Amino acid sequence: MHGILRWKILSDILAVVSLNDPLSNDPALETQLLQEIESRLSSISAFLGDGTETNLSERLHEALEEIASLESELSSSWSSAIDLITHINQLHTTLQTELLDAISTIPPSLHNKHKAHNALSAAIIEASLVKLSLMKAQLHQEIYGFSSDTQPEATMTNALSIAYDKLKDEAEDLMEAERDLDGRIDEYERLMQLVEGDSREGFGQIVEDYIRVEKETEECRRDLRRLGWTGFD
């Protein structure tokens, strides 16, 4: 096979050379050209294989089989991809239809459920308010409507009124005591201001003058004693 291919290549090259080169009819030149082409083809064959035509043919055959296998795998993969895309498109259509159905059917049922739940909650709240009002009335009756069996006039209302009047009197007494205490505090503050005040005519100045006079008198006595005066007791 390789030899046939080689001779075909040589014939094609010679035909092209014969058409384009008038000197190609020279037998010596044609022989030299054939040798050169043969040498180049041999080099190519040796580079691609171990130099034998059988090995190159086998490698070409294996390469063709590998290419065919790859083409088959590619075709199979492409077919699988096409099938997958078709399946996805079908699922998309189905899911879209189911979603539209869910949107049109689920919200009304949820709305009815929420409406019933809200109505139940409102009824429970209203019942609780009525119960609280009843409890308030009962407690009010028990606290303010209490009365003694032996003393019918001794009701809780009268007791609370008496307690309120008593607390009011105590509050007035406390306010009077507070005013009295405030007056005493004011008198004490005025006395302290008189003793420690800055006025030179105040009681504080009198105390300072008295202390200064006593101090100067004692110093005079000490001076007179140093001078020999003994007239002081």
C-alpha cells in the first residue's frame, strides 16, 4: 500500500514537472529527480516509523480506526446532548405548567385558611375581653360592695372613705410639720450667717474683736511682768 502511494506521488510530481519545465524530458534529470524524491520519501517514512512500509501502514490504519472511534464517540455524545436538551425543554414546559396551576389554586386556599384563622383569633380575643370585664365587675363588687352582717353601715365604701379622710388629715399634719421645720432651718441659717457672715457689724465681728482684745490684754500683762510690774492678781 505504501509503495503504491509512493509511486502515485512520484507520478503526480513528474506530471507537474513535465508540464511546467521544458527540460523535464531529459532522462538524466528525470532519474536524478526520482532519486531525490525517493530519498525524501524514505526520510519521511523513516521519521514516521521504523523505516518499514508495513509499520507505517499499520500506524495509518490504527490512526484511521482511532479517528473513526473518536467520531463515533463524538456523535454519541452529541446525540446524548441533544436528548438531554430535549428532555430539559420538556421538563421546563411541564414545570412552567405546574407552576401556573399552583399559582392559580394554592393562594385562594391559603387565603381562606388565613381568613378562618384570623376570625378564630378575633373571637378568642373578644371572649377574653368579655371575661376580663366580668372579672373586673366581680372584683369591684367583692371589694367595694362588702358589708358586715352585724353592722350593715360598715361597708367597704365607708371604710375607704374614713381611711381617705384619715390619710388626708395626716398629710395636712405632715405639711404643717414640714413648714415648721423649714422655719427652724431658716432661723438656723440666719444665725449661722450672723456668726460666719462677712458683715463687719455682725456678731462674728464682735467675737473677733473680743478675741483680739483678750489677746492684746494678755500680751500687755506679759510685757508688764517682764518690766517688774506685779499689780495684777
